[in-house]
Amino acid sequence: MGFIGTVWGRERGRWARDQLTPSQAVVYDRLRDLFEVGEYEEAEVGARAFAAASRRFWDRGPVVEWLAGALATAAAIAHGRGAEVLAELDALIADLERTTGAGRALLLDVRVNRVAALLVQGRYTEAEAEAGGILRAATRLAHLTKVWEIELTTLANLAAALCGQGRYEEAEAIARGNLPRAPAGTAATLHSVLVSSLNGQCRHEEALTEARRLTPLWVRAGSGALDIGTATALLGLGRRSEAEATARQALDACEQFLHPIHPRIQKARTLLSRITADGPLA
């Protein structure tokens, strides 16, 4: 499976951002910029401090805490700590159920991130069910606010959930169908899932061609994902030395840019062990 989509860009949380005071908006925009460039640790710490400052110095309305909580949990998931914040996501979702109208978009944003947290834990059937619910809710909200980014990120995560269940043909169809219209970050997720779905069908030559067809915009959360797909394809084609070099490259990237508990690190290690094991190829 490729890397999961957890995006907190310019359109995410826009309704809530518009409720902030000018000074609050300056703080929030700086934190969002940190997230966008992959400074997940700093973005999370800052978001939690932002929420605390709101409780102490600013108004006591819920919007700042909702927005800060959404950004903090998104940063934790992107870094690889989705399991740690799942309970926090559930509490935030329950709180956001109070919103109405365009405010429901923030609720869907957080639900998207919950799907990503479930994927990190390998809870693929739950992730699939949640993604389906988000897509239905986004359709009902489309007349009030922009939902295209929510829909695309959800579809990317749905494809990852299907891939995790071995439903590779379905995952491939979603990835191919949505790649042409996806922005850079989501396109990287879809591209990685597409490579994984082709490998899952033992279409290793196609997977390798797809992996090398383009170089998507680098996103820190995706570190090592495409190299893992490439190494898997090379292994399937019997090109063991190339597969080993690529798997080592994937592991180096994972260890450099992801949290030590990120499951992709173990996935890269397991793949490298398969490649370097004695005996014939599996």
C-alpha cells in the first residue's frame, strides 16, 4: 500500500479559519504553512499551543480549539503517529457534530484524517466504511461549500484501504480514474497506490513502468513509499540487486523523515529482508 492522504492545505478548514480574529488568523496561517512544507513536529506543537492560548487569552468559543485540534492531529498522522491520536480524533468528531451548514466541511476534514489513522493501523475495512460515509456526506454538502479536495483525498484513502484488503483491481480503477484531476499531494498518494495495486496483481513490469513514469512532488509524509513499490516490482521481475538498492534507499528515507514508530519503516525493513534472504525468489 502507498502512503495515505492527510492534507491540510489552503482549502482545508477554510470555514473555521474565516471565523478567526486577524491575530488568530496570522498564527493559524503560519502553522498551516509549517504543515505544508512537512514540518509536522513543529506544526503539531504550535497547534496545541495555539489551542491553549485561546483558552487562556482569547475568546472561549470552540472554533480555535476545533481548528487547532484538526491541524495537530493531521500533523501527527502525517508523521506516522495516527494510532496515538485516534481517540482525540473521535472526541473532536463528536464535538464537531454540533456544526451546521458549511461548518460541516471541517467535520469532514477531521473524518478524512480519521480514515488515515485507521489505515496506519491496518484497519482497512473500517477505513473503507468511513470513507464511504464521507463521500456521501460530501455530496450533500456540495451546494454549500467546496468539497472537491475532501472528495479526492477520501478517494485516495479509499483506494489504499481496498489495496490493503487485496482488492487490487478496485484500487487501480480509483487511482487511474482520479489521477488526472488530483492536485500534487493527492496525486502522489494515488500514484503510489496505483503502483501497489499493480504489484498486488503481479503486474510487476507495469508497476515498474508506472513508478518511473513521473516524479511526483515530494511530500515528506510519502517518504519511501514509491521506492518500496519500485523495489517490490524489481523483486517480482527477478532483478534482485536493483531491488535491494532501491529498498535500502526507501529505508533510508523512511528513517530520516518519518517517526520511528511509522509502520512504513517496518515495511521497508521486511521488504529488504525478503530481498536479501538466501534461496530462490518468493
